[in-house]
Amino acid sequence: MKVVPINFYRTPEVLSPKDKYSRTLQVDKNTIYCYAGRGSIFGNYHSKKEDPRTKQISDFKHNYDRESVINKLDSFNKEGITTVYVGCSCLPKECHTEEVAYDYNNTFVSRSD
């Protein structure tokens, strides 16, 4: 399974504005979109008002609940999902979803495939 960070404002037409803010949307048997904004399991809870973007992402990278995120991604893998898009509004600027994708794709995928 592959995890891909995306900007939810530039997603395929398959997502309506309402769908963007639901937590997950499975568009076919192999693909799922996950909202990665605040309030979701993939969300960055560090304040963008208080910290610059690079500090927010660094804090997220060192403090996010890796086990819960990886377990959620593994559950998709077990359901036969081949691609998970984690979306936030930051991209193409630096974004915490890149950390989630990097962690899963480069560290954990070998144990779950």
C-alpha cells in the first residue's frame, strides 16, 4: 500500500466540498481519501497561529501518535486498499502529511505488505 499526501482543494472531482471534511471517503475498492486536518487522526494539532510552519511540522514529526496513525493505515491495507491519499490544505507548501506518508511508505510498509 502507498500513502500519498495531497491538497484537498485540488483533488479530483470525485470529492464534493462536503466530502472533503468527512474523515474518509472510499472512491473505489482500491483507493481511499482521508482528511488530515485538525480533528482527524492524521491532523496536525500544533497551532499555526503560534508557530511558523517549519516548527509546526517539526513538532508534529516528533510528537504525533505514530502507533494510532500506522494502525489506521494498516487497517486500510488489510481491507485491500492500495492507495491512501491523506489530504490537507497546506500542500504544495511544506505539510505534515508528507511526514505521515514518509513514515508509512519508508518504514512501516514492509511489515504490513
